[in-house]
Amino acid sequence: MRRVLVTRPEPGASRTARRLLETGFQPILLPLTETVSLPVDTGLVPDNASAVAATSANALRHASKDLLAMLSRLPCHAVGKMTAEAARQAGLLSIGEGPGDAEALAEAIAPAYTGKSILYPCGRVRFPAFEQRLRAAGVHVHAVETYDTRAMDYPDEAAIVALLSSHPVDAVLLYSAKAAAAMRDLIRRPALREYYEKTCFFALSARIGAAFDDAAGARIRFPAQPEEDAMLALLREWR
């Protein structure tokens, strides 16, 4: 059974682990990041927005009840399947599911909101392209930072070796640039290097993979769409 290291934080890590088990992989959970809620003063959030745009499920999971009450009154444009599901669970009602790519979502919704405002619940750490595309089209984007992403520290290398059962890792799943950078540093540690010498790395997008530098050489792959379904399909093809 192929051993796959899952680097995303909970609750997504356990969900991914179940999907891997169902398709014949052995998941190993080693979250390299964690998400923490940020306080939001809803009094500073404009009340004249025409819509909500969401490119991160975590942005909605970490939103306060007061903020969600504001968002629920507006149509929501979610980047893809998982974010749309998070929007439904958060109580938003009018939800459109986008193409799975943030820049493509910006291109799709910009014409309808030129000269108007949208609320953008998001993380403190994020790629700027989505907001840049919308603002270039004349859309007023109000970013509301609901969470932060922090790298996890694993100073005890013996504990990691024990987690790996002293066996090499066949594949690693990378969901964020911060996790990719943390993974890059991890595999360069002399005590851990041997466990990743033949590992294949799967990054959710080329931008995320870029944070890995050249640490994996030709052993890094990207799905056609930046969604977990596409990445797991690529993993199954590789097997």
C-alpha cells in the first residue's frame, strides 16, 4: 500500500485521510500548518456590498456569527466545490460554484460587479492575484481577514521518524505555499532526508509548488485544476 503524507491542517486532514483509505492508500497525517481565527470588527465592514466572493473554505469556517449574518444576505461566488460546501455549512443561501481557480473566478464575476463592492472573507496570508484582477476591472474589493495560517514546528525529529514508522514516504500532498516551504525545509534535515529520497510530491497548484523551490527536482506534479479532486485523481494515475 502506497504511503501518502497529508500536510494540511484539520478538519481537512482527516477528511483527506478517509478519501485516501477508500482508494487504497495509507495516509500519514503530519499537518505543516494550522489556521487560527482573527477578530473582525463588523462595524468596519461596509453594508453596501453587492456580493460575497470566497476563495478559501477556511475563511468561512473561521468567520464569526455576526459576520456570517452579514454575508448570508448576499449572493456568494465560491471558487470551487469545497468552498461552496463550506459556504452552505456556514448558512449562506445563494451560492454559485466557480471553476476552481481564483483568477478564473475573478474573470467570471468581474463584469457583473464593475463599479460595485464585494466582500471578500479571506486569510491574512493569500495570493494577491484574485483581488488585483477584480480591482483592475473596476470592482471595489473589501477584504475581510478572518483567519491566519501559521507554520507548525517539529523540532523532535525522532518523533517524525516514529510517525513514519521508520519507512520511506511514497507521496506527499501539499495544499499551501506555506506548507510547501515547511516541507522543503523538513526534507533537507539530515536525519529525515533518507525517508524522502524517492518521494513524489503533489502540489495543489504550480504557485504552491514554486515555494518548494528545486527541492524535489522532477518529482513534483500539479493537477490541471487547483482542487483536491483533481490532485487525488493525479495521485491515483501515478500509482
